Amino acid sequence: MAARPGLSRLQIHFCGVRGSLPAAGRDYIRYGGHTSCLALVPDGASEPSLILDAGTGVLLASRLLAGAPFDGTILLSHLHWDHTMGLPFFAAGDRADARATVILPEQESGADAAAVLGGLMQPPYFPIGPTDLRGRWSCQTIAPGEHEVEGFAVLAREIPHKGGRTFGYRVSDGHSTLAYLPDHNPTALGPGEDGFGEYHAAALELARDVDVLVHDAQLLPDELAAEGDFGHAVADYPVALAERAGARSVALFHHRLDRTDDALDALAARLDRDVPAVSVAAEGVVLHL
């Protein structure tokens, strides 16, 4: 997506696009096997300052720093393993000269961020805790509403997803806007008009007129009956959501761990259209907004 003269070029790096667990093997080469992670590079910068989720894809985000320390924020949509398991392996952040702020959804229990992350990283499950990483690490929570994070305007809204509080985000640099709903279970609010779930107010607000909607597409329609209670969306849902919200493009995301390259090619062919433009997210792809 080319920039118009005089406008910024926000770069969105897809560092991990898989859901639930990483996938490995020759059937997963073209779309990639790392779990959820996007890295945002502001206009005029060469390195990411905002990372959305820290699945295993954060290893690729680290490579974008080309040996430099990370100086920015990691914004988590929720705390499931496939969105957090890369945190202790983020080499660009785990060094003495790095600064990393980890932000996660405000917990209904009121627990502070460091304590919550400590539940994921502590012996005997992991050798160190989140406060043992090198560099200047800090942890905090975020409430629903409007925020400023690393120079970006961020709107946080709670969206339905099984197993813990989950936020979707709308991120803007003042010129370009991204909606990020990596895990979304709209059928939890009812079947909706087409059976794929409700097009509810939070989802519509996040996706309204964005340049790109990055959205959970883990399921196919014939899988919904058996797996709809697991917490994810049918791939057709974000396309219809984008149409209703006026989003310019959709990147289908959070692919099921056993969804092969050929199966994702077939999905891309089935949902291909010009308005909104639909693509299947692939590891290593960079969008220039």
C-alpha cells in the first residue's frame, strides 16, 4: 500500500501470524510458523518502537533491530501462551542498554502487571521471572479507552475471547490507522445475522475506516460448530466486519496451527476481493501505510 505524497509511511512488520502453537515443517514455509507478533516502525525511523504481542514471532522482531537495543513498548492483547511465550527470548530487549515497557490489559482481579507476568515466567515452569531480564524493563496495565503509547494514539476495547480478559487495539500515527484483533470470539455474543457472530460495537469502533484490519481468522465455516467455543473467529467474519466498518483492507491472521500453506492459498482465493482488499497474513511481509 503506497503512501500518498506528504503523508507518513508507517511500516507494519508481520513477525508471527500463527495461533495457539507454532507450526514447523515444509507445509508451513510460505506463511510461517511463528505465533502472534507485529512490529511497528514509525515514519522516519529504522527500528520498531511498538510491538503488538510477543509470541514466538518476537524473535523476528528482534532481528529488525540489527544488533541495536530495543527502546519501546510491547503491547499485549492478552496473556495466552501464543501471545507471550517469546518475551524472555526477545534478545533486543534482554540486554543492559535496552528499555522495554510491557503493557497488558487491566486484570479484573486488580493484580499488578509484574505479578501477572510472573505467573507465566517463574520456576519451576521457567528459570527466571520477568524482573530478571536485563535492561530497563517495566510492566503496567492498560484500561479500556484512549491512550498515547510511544507516540501512537491507541484505543483499547475489550472483546470476547475465552480464558482471560482480551483487548483489541486501534493504533494510529495521525495519518495511518491499524486495527488489531488477533483473538476474537464474536459468536460468544450470539450467532449474528450470518451465523459467524455479532458485529458488536467494540469491533466496529476499532475497525471503523482503518487502513488495515488485522483480525483472527483461525476457523473455516465448517469448523465453527465443533470449535467455535474455543475462542476464535471464522475467516469470513473479518471480511464482513471490514465491509460494515469501512476498513480499506483486511489481513487474515492467527492461522490455525495445522493450516498448511496450500490451505491458506485456498482461503486467500476464496475470500479474494478488491473492496475491502483481503490478504492472508504471512510471516516476513511488511505493509507500508
